[in-house]
Amino acid sequence: MIGEFGIASATGPRTCCWPPRIRDALPALPLAASVLMDIAQPNQAMMLKGICDTLVPASRVMRDLPALAELRAAFPGRIRLIVNEGVPARLAPTACSISHMRWAWG
């Protein structure tokens, strides 16, 4: 399916069923935990080890560097941050926060 349809990865909204089933059926397909999963605590991130390759943290921790650092320590895969590009140009505090994230996460 990956090669036949050109699917590069899958992102899902819930942890209860879809990731393990997709991982079992398509072990080579990279899986991402959606922001809709609302992962904000390290124990939630730890539950995704071996199932998801990428974690998109909950919206409420996107600009919380200490919380992001805790998620980073708990989750061995990639962490993807969502940035609304239209907002930073209009709101200086947001732009400043994003600038700090870029510095902290490389």
C-alpha cells in the first residue's frame, strides 16, 4: 500500500485503536500522534513508544518549553510543533515565543 499509493505517513486522532492496528498491518508506515490526541503529560507520551514515530503535542503545551522538554524526555521519536504562520506576524508575544522554541529545539 505504501509504494502502490505513495503514502508517506499517517496521522491519527485517538490512541485507543488505530495506531496498534495500523502498526500491525503496515509496520513500515511512519505514524504520528495528532494534536487531537491532546498529549500534554510525559506519561501519555510514554504510552506511544513503539507505536507512533512522531508526536504532535496538545495545543496548550505548544509554547510551554518546560512541558515540551518533559515530553521530549519521555518520547523517543520526533516531536512536531504546529505553528499558525498568520498569527506570529500580528502578535509580538507569540512571535517571541516561537523564536524561543526555534532556539531551544534547533
